[in-house]
Amino acid sequence: MVSASSSSPSYWYSLWGFQIPRSFNTTFFIVVLSLAAAGVGAILPGALGIEWGGAIAGVPVVKAGGALGLFVVVLAFSPVLQTAAVRLVEPTVPVEPVALTYLQATDTGDMQKAWNLMDEEAKGLVVPNVQDWEVTYRNFRVPLGLLESRLLVGTTGMNSPTGVPIGLYRGLTYKSKFSADEGQCRAEVVVLRATQDLQWKVFSHQISPTRMPC
């Protein structure tokens, strides 16, 4: 499997002109917001009690009062806050030409160009540097030989799926034929991501280890 991710700024921009940080920094800011809410709660009269979970096996019950309760409320809703902080708009540029430019770079062995076309958020999740990326390419892609054909057979789309950075995601599935595969094909999937810079960038790239009829 080949996994990947275009040079892009470390920040996106919201409609209000504020910088929307990358996922790690977003989490950090939400923790700060939780602490701020706790500070406000500390000066309010009365108490707030929260009971969370219990109905689901294995989920602990969280009980908090006053300022700590407000901290838990804000922190627990961090996924909602992250999603609401960014308004995602579909880029006007078609997604497939970006994918094909990336794939052409991998087909010709220009791994530096392919690396530069990857999403900055994905680089740390897939491989740490371009050197390791080149090793991955040599170990799997090179033995497949030259590309003989590539046919787009399907597309998928998701909006900020769980477990990955916020963004619009589009998956393009190809049936690709390589010279070393003796007339058979492999499934090849390129996933691209767009945020508020309105640019599609390659987030991941997988080639099936098994072959199938073309």
C-alpha cells in the first residue's frame, strides 16, 4: 500500500478573518476555552452537576459541579466546536485533475513532486518525511512496473469524517493496469481533502495488494 498526503499554509482562514489552526492547535484552543468557561463558572453562584454515561456499558459516569462542570461541558462538545468553527465550501476546481497530476508524478518516479502535492495535515499521519516516502515508493510501486491504463470507476465524498482533520473529502477509485501484473488490474484509490483555501490536496493514496480482472 502506498499512503500519502500539497504544500499548504499551516492555517486556514475563517469567514471572519480569524486563523483556524491545524487539528492539534484546535484541540489546544478548545482546552483553553474550557478553562475560560471554568473561570467564569467560579464566580457564578450556585452549582452545576453533570452525570455523563452510565447507560452504555463500559462508559464511566462523569460528575462535576460548578466551574469544573462548565469545563466538562465545553470539552465534551469539542468535536461540535471544531466543526462549527469552519464553514466548508466546495472548491470550484474539479477534483480529478489534481489527483491525476499526483498520480502522474508517482508513475514517473517524481516523488518530490508527489510529496509537494500532498496535504500538510496528512504528511505527519502517513510518513514523516520525503525520504521515507521514497522508500515506500521503491518497495511497492516500482515493482509494479509501468502504468498501462487507468480508468476511473467510482467516486465518494464525505464531510469531516471522524478521526481525520476537518475538511471536505473526495475519494477517487481507479482500475489501474501495470506492466508487471500480466494483464490484470489493481484497485487504486486517491483521497483528496479541501478546506477554506478552496484547493484540493492529496490526503492518501492506496494501491490494492491483490489483482483483479481488467
